[in-house]
Amino acid sequence: MPFLTALFDLNGTTTRKQALRVFLVLLAGIAVLLAVQSLAPAYERLVYPVLGLVLVWWWATVVRRFHDAGHSGAWAALMLVPYLGVLVALAALMLRADRPFNNSHAGLRAAGSVGLVLMALYWLSRGLWTPYWSPTESMKPTLLVGDYYVTRYAGAESLSRGDVVVFRHPVGGHAMVKRLIGLPGDRVQMQGGVVMLNGTALAQTEADRLSEPFAPQGPAGILPRCTNAVVGLGGTCDLATRRETLAEGRTYLVGNIEDGAFADRTEAFTVPAGHLFFLGDNRDNSFDSRFAQGTGGLGFVPAENVIGRVTRVLFSASGAQLWAVWDWRGDRIFKAVE
């Protein structure tokens, strides 16, 4: 069967033996992805497009497998349901051949094929970007708990001060997101809550407060920290914000929970060659480059740990479950990141 036909054609049938081969290829692809994420995460962007095409192949195979067993290929849509998709895959592998299903709905087949083409395009594009989720408050007000955002793959050499960057933690190796403040050779210090960059204070002006309900946020049930001291559950939690401006003119909002916080005054840090200095936008609630790695902070982050630049929030939900539509933040869908 020609490759493109195998990927997108929903006509005809597929035997159990053929479906098993495709399934084993899919499992091998998942194993490769897990190995790359563990041993060489910088190369996972090369695996996603290939694995995505295999996944499209598997979808088309399941549809034709149901046809071979005398059932409508529309049953394959159940693979979209979490956990149920595993049962559908097992059914596709186990169902015995029967009188082939006669699908006379040409429009439905065409719509399915278009859906597979769109899925393939999505996975091919994943070689250029990757999604991440914000589980903590450290980047408020720029990123809220429950934000799902787009990160364009980029090397450290293409970054500028003020970029919101995803990188691998220099100790734990897990993905982190912070704002880039210091480049190699820069001298960074906090004085009275103001960033001193190469001896010059970054301008700050008061901005509107971020107001949100004082309630658990995200799957971890994180309670927000408020500028307006202690509020009861269901009350309004305010975060004071300031607009910070770099010498280059780049501007963005930062949070200020309290004046004179424990990290509002630091020693001066000189960023070594091949490293970067990051701060969280929620300055009083972020373990970032101000803190040594031995105390749970970032310290200086090697340039090779950079994954990419955050460009846009795709979707946002404040609750623990994505299906809870009442917790969706509609005003943050496709919101550009400063």
C-alpha cells in the first residue's frame, strides 16, 4: 500500500496482522521519544513529527480495521476519549474479520481524511514549537497557573533580554520558564525590589493590580499569594504590578507581593560566559537565578539548556480539570506574551 494511502485513505480494510505491525511501530516510536526525552532532550523536536505521522497512520489503520471486522470506522473516534482509546486500540487488534463494512458515506470519509491531513500538519509543525503548561505562580502576571502556552524552539544565541524563555533546569533537568534578564558578561543586582542591570536601574511604573478569586488553582490546588494580605476563600486576591522597562525599550509587567521581601536586595551577580540569568515576573514568589542551585534556585543557567522562546498563551484554565468549562479563562485564549 503506498505510503500516502496508508496515512490518509479511509477506504478499504486492514487485516489484524497489518494492524499489529503498525501498532508495534507506534510503540517503538513512543519508546524512542521517551528515551530521547531522558537522554538527549534537545533532539525531541526531531522525534515529534515522525511519531506524529505514525500516529496518523495508526488512526487510518484503526478505521480500516473496523471496516474489516464489519463495523463502521466511526468507532475510531472513541480514541479521542481519555483511557477509552486504549480499549479501542485493543479492539482494533482483536476483532475478527467479517463481511467488510460497506461505507457509502463519501462525505464522511472525506471529512475523516481531511482531519487526518490536519493532524499530520499539526505534528509536522511540532518540529518548530512545543506546548508547555504553567503549574506555579512564579511568572504572574505574564503567565497564570493553568496557562498552556506556545514555545518556539530557539537557541540561546537568538535570545534577547526580556524574552520569556523555557529551559531545562541545570540540576533537575525539568522544564522551567522565566524571563531572561542577564546575558554573558552582564552584572545583575536587586536593590529595593528594582533590578540593577550593569549599574543602571530598570525603570518601573505602577500598573493596575491583577485581581482574581482566592481559591485553589490548577491540579495542585495552589492558593495565590496576595498583596492585600490574608483574604478568605472566595475573596478577591490582588497582586500589585509594575511595568518594567529595559534600556532597549522592551517592557512587561512584574508582580510585587510586598515591599522589602527577602529577595528584593541581593548581591551583585556577574553572568559568566556561556550562561544566562533569569528572573520570575512574580518577583517575591520565584526561586530563580537570585538563588543558588544548592538552595533550590536556578543560579546561572547554561546556554545549552535553552529550549525556546514563549510567544503566546494557547488556552487557560484555573481549575484542576480541563473539562470544567466554568474555570476556563476566555480572555487568555491566543493571548500574546509580552
